[in-house]
Amino acid sequence: MKIFRMLFLLLILGSLLQSCSKENQKIEVSGTLQQQGITTYQYGTHICGGYALRSNTIDLDLYVGQYVTVKGEKVPGYPVDGGPDYLEVEEVY
């Protein structure tokens, strides 16, 4: 009986760890980076590859009009109001 309890706990722990790691997966998106205009969903400062973007560390304005690849993490709680996924950009190349 103790073995079954231990296996059950290990299965639960494993599934929790797996779900946590999925939330922090890096996403790469390529396309022409554009400034965000007026939208119905009202989040993000820029768009690229169908994603709304923001960055607290990179000046995305430097890349407007350029074909780039951006790498970042999804912002929790988005998309909303029929908008796109929302990325916090950590790298641009």
C-alpha cells in the first residue's frame, strides 16, 4: 500500500512539474516587426508574426520595418478580447 501511495505522489509531482515548465517555454516568432496601431484588444506596443509584443529591456522601435526573429515568453492571462497571444520579448535577432 505504501508503494502505491509513493507512486501516486510521484505521478502528481511529475505532472505538476511538467505543467510549470510549459508555462515558461520560450517562443520564437519571425516576421516584419511593426508598431501596434489602434486595436480592439488594446495591448502590446508592437506586432510581429501575429503576436502582440512588449519589452521592458529592448527598444523594439529600433527594429520597426525589419524582418526579425523575436524570442520571449507568453504574458499570462492573454489573449483577451479576441486579440493575439502576447509576448514579453527578451531577444531580437
